[in-house]
Amino acid sequence: MKNMKLYMVLIVLLVPVLLFAQQRLYYFQDQRTGLIGVRDQAGTVIIPARGHFYRELDSRQPIADSLINLLDVRHRRDSTAAVAFGSTYDRRGNFKFHPMAFDNGPDYFVEGLSRCVDNGKVGFVNLQGAVVIRPQWDWMSPFNYGYASGCNKCYLDRSTDPEHASVALNAGGEKIYINRQGQSVPLMNHRQSDKDLPIDGGFLPYPFHYDASEQSIVDSLNALEALSKIYAAYLPKPVTGTSGQLHFEILEAPTAADPYYQIQGFTYDDMQGVDQFLFFRDRAGRFYHAGPGGRLIPMNNWLKASLQNCGRYFNEHRNAPNKFNVNQYLKEL
């Protein structure tokens, strides 16, 4: 999930287009205090200058995000696992939540949810900034495949690696697995479905449920053999059976703020989301892929370019273990 941050940023950029057109907002720096705030194009202060500088900000470019983060809470480096990284506001300047600190910045969105912190406990917010799972755990991972894992009575152990601390359990600590409703889900000893999630030596049940219309969306992508071919093309070892195949699941249904289904490709081996196989579908049935700057690329255009890239890769790597007839799939477009 190394590149998931990029893809979730693209998703967030798709949401505020109408807001962007209605009200242009800009960062500004108070010359006396050096703190960062937000004001509109008329100069009216929307968020007072209270944020500490932590990244490159261009005050000349309008803010495109629907949620705005300022580092107005100092990032602590202690043994607490749930550490806040500033505060997040909406475009009207209303405080929404304290994002969890991750990778020297505020946590990002994965599967439409991001971690927040309140009184040292972790919960989750949605893309609109609403707290949808109450903060109640000492630590929690980002979501993957409809689940997050975390713990209570745990801490960040910096004894061996101060820069990349690991989460460790105190005496009496417990590991916890939750679904998107925030409900605790027990680990199973045996797999009940080939789509159950393997984790920590056990399994969590297949979490997705669809009506007939949603199932047809998933089936249409699962039937596109070219997608798995493109995925397997760059793998270093030969694939057999389902090891080189993807299956697709709906992460988000359309809302008033976001008119697209979001559909993610997952591996069969470990049910990990593959970043480049994140697609959008509008209500008219058209599929898209997220391009640079949040621009939506029609599915067939993306497929054609991806297949051509595979062809170039095979020409440069004659011994690629998962070569396929690229022209065969190009003819089907």
C-alpha cells in the first residue's frame, strides 16, 4: 500500500470541485507570529493564523482540498501510540477532528476512512470529515479489505528503532479487529471462503455484501481478464492459479458529495489492495481511472495505455515470466 496515499489524495481532490468554484481559499502567513492560516479571495480570515509550518505551502494557489489541516497541535514524540497531528477544518473554518500523526504528517484516507485522535484514543472519519467510528482504541491501523486492526493497553516501542517505532502490548493488552461499522470481529481459526482475509495466523470473514446492481458492477471488472494480466506482467516470479489474479470490491457507493462508485482491485494471496487498480464508476455506468491531479481517464483509454506499456516492458525484458499476447487484448478494446 506504499502508494495508497497518492490515490486517496486523488479521491479527496475529486470531491471539492463544486466547493472550489464557489469559494476560493488561500493559505496566508502572519508576518508577526509566522503562523499559518486560511483566508478567502476577499481577504476575510476563514481560519485564524494558528498553524505551525510543516510543509511547503503556496499562498498564491487556491486550496483545492475539502478538508484543511493546520499543525496547531504540536506533534509529540513519546510512547503514546495515538498522537494527534494538528487539527482539520472544513472550508467554512469549522473544526472537524484531530488527525492521527502518520509519516511526518496527518493521516491519509484509505478505503474512504482516515484515523482521528481524541484524548489519546483512535477513531475514524469519512471523506466529509465526520467522525463515523468513535475514538476508543489506543492504536488502530488504516483500513484494508474492510477491516482495521489495533489494540488497547499498547504503546509505541522506540527501544530498538526510535524513527520507526513498533506497537507493543502492555501486560493485559489485547489485539482487536474491527469492521467499517467499528464493531469488534473475532479472528477465525479456519477459512470459510477463499475470499476471507488472512491475518495474524487466522482469518477474518469476507466483509463485502452487494445488491444485484452492485454485484453486476463488481462482476464486470472481474470479467476483464486484461486487468489481471497487466497486474501480473511486472511480477518477478511466474504466477499460477489465483496467485496472479485480482478480484474487485466496492469501497464506496455514490453520495451527494461524491457521485462515483470507488472499486479497488485486491490480490487473492493476502487480500491487499493494489494501488494502481482503483477505479471509479459514475451513475451512467462509465468506468474511469484516476490520473494526474485527480483527472479521470476513461477506462478504455487507461487500458490501452497500460497494455502498450506492458508491450514495451516485454520488449525490454524478454525473459519476463508472465508475458502475454498484448495485441490480443488491444484488439478487444
